[in-house]
Amino acid sequence: MRLDGGLRHLFREQLPVVHWQSIETGGTGRGVPDSNGCYRGHEFWIEFKWTKGHVVSLRPEQIGWLTRRARSGGKVFVAVRRTCATGPRRTAADELYLLRGSYARELRERGLTDLPTGAVVGSWGGGPGSWAWGDVLEALITSA
């Protein structure tokens, strides 16, 4: 699976009505999210992450960018795909979490299990075929 859990591809495939722009800044714009999207005049930025547990890796530059853009009124999100193979003490999981970018620091420090109220915009389980993509799009354009 790709480093982003295949989320960039899934979002483009499942939300084709969105005008997507992939962002690859290298060393020129450290911390800028992976993708920018625009739908019916609503523009948003998404950083895609993948984890096999509850810890989500975000670099300080990413946290800084997401936090500053949110403070300036921008719509910024972290989309996290959490996958987990079945085992003796756990059930299999393939979940999508959509979080407000303004909580990026808390996400890195606390993981997915101990976030403040308001950090999670939505979560969906059962794998990409079960994720409510219409709800995901609605959250992207209505949440800040």
C-alpha cells in the first residue's frame, strides 16, 4: 500500500466532481498538504496519512502549515486511513478519519484515540466501498 494508504487516489476516484490538484513542493514549501480541492466555490486542503494503529506521523512543518492556514480561515483537513489486520486481540479495520487541520498538533501528540471534542469531522468504517463518500464531500465543503 502507498505511504498515504492510497487515499489520494481514492479521493480522486470517489469524488470526481471535485477539481483536484496534487501538491508536491519538495524543499520550496515545506509542510504544504498533499492535495487541494475545489467544489462549487469551496476550496480545501487535505494532508493524507496512513497508519496501522492509532499513531499518526505529522512533521513539524506540516503541523505549522495546517495550523497557520486554519487560523487564517482556510479549510484544512487531515484524512487518515487506519488499517489493522485481524489478530488474537483485535478485529480487522479499514477506517477513514477526517480531522480538522487546526488539531494537527493534538493528532500527532495523542493519536486517534484521545482527541479533543471537535477535532474529528467524521469517521467511516468497513473500507473504501463502505465509506459514505457523499458525507465525506459534505464535510469537506461545510466544515472549517
